[in-house]
Amino acid sequence: MKFMADESCDSAVVRALREAGHDVLYIAETEPGAEDANVVARAYAESRVVLTEDRDFGRLVFVASQPAAGVLYLRFPALAREAMVQAVLNLVRQKEDALAGCFVTLQPGRARINRLP
């Protein structure tokens, strides 16, 4: 699967997905400081699901109606961050086909999947 990790995304998630064989473009490596709207636009153009810990991406795709190939929003509080990498890997392994075209909110013990407009 193809992902575009926003700068807010933990680098451990990027490494783990790459090690699992996924194509992950990491904005922190390629275009530091990129505007969120540009990240979503580039990800859409390249058919990549955005990985982020920044809730502004929800506003972009739902309120501003910016087209997106998919968004995986990670909401893990400080005390649960050690479980985040495994939770992402499990979600991608189990729901890979369902991530495209959706806004997924992943929290400890829970994933909420909503189709994008």
C-alpha cells in the first residue's frame, strides 16, 4: 500500500510500515514544512493514504472538501504511544483494502472508518 506520512507522524510508524513492505513517502524527509493542503493534494495525485497525527486533515477533507485518497489519523495519548506502531500495522494488515477513500481515526483499541465525500 502507498502512504504519505505527514511531518506530525511518528517516524517509528514510517519505519515499521516500510519494513512491512509498504511504500511510504515521509514529508519530513522530502518536503519539510509543507502546508497540510499541499500534503493532501500531493497524496491524492499519487494515490497515497495520508498518515497523520494532526486533526487539521479532517477539516481539510470534510469541511474544505479537499479531495483525498484516504487519511489515517492517529490519536494516541502519551501513555498509549508505545502501542501505536503495532496498532497501525494490525489495522493495515486487516483493513488494507478498506483504507482507500476513507478517513480512519485510529485510537487505542478502536478504529473508526468513515467514507470520504
